[in-house]
Amino acid sequence: MVAMPMKIFIDVEEAAERLEELIDLACRQDEVYVCRAGWPIAQLSFFSGGDDSPSDEIAGTLPDTAHRPGSKLVEDGKVSSVDAVWMLAAEGKPRREHDMTSAHDDLYDEDRLPR
């Protein structure tokens, strides 16, 4: 008998502490949702390794550096370390200057439900 995939909802703080376990669950095809204030905000997924998997394509674009494979950022074909992203986040500045926003607060009420 084949087991049905489980749906796992976990708080951000607990997910940070148990990431290895959650990755193992995602590899088993379980659905892992990371939640903030009870609402799912992210999902862990598993690359199947089949033809549709982007992992080989991604690995081919990364040069060999001193960083671990997971600690690189590829943007517009340029590779930089994730440390650069953390420095930008600490400064509180967006990478590019523009007037666009992704906030849609006017579309949702205080309970995050559509108006």
C-alpha cells in the first residue's frame, strides 16, 4: 500500500530549527508549508531529478568557488555570494531603485482575507 503524502504546517521558528527533517519529508513527497502567524508563506519542494528538474541547469551556471553550492546567488547570469544579499538586507535598501511595490494591502482586510 502506498502512503498518501502528508501536509505539514510548521511555524517559521520551528522550521529553522528542524530544516534537515523538513527537507527529508519534502524528499518523501510530503507537502511542507512554512507558516507565519498561522498562514502558509512558503512551501518546501523536492526536485525529482527528472528531465523537468532545473538542478542540472542551475549547477551548470555556477562557477567553482570557495562557497558551498547552496550559498550562491545567480541574477542575470552573474554569480555573487549570498553574503552580498544579507548586506543589502541589513542596509534596508532594495538592490534596484524603482517606484514599484509588491504590497497589496488595499486588496486585503486586517485578517488577510480578500475584500
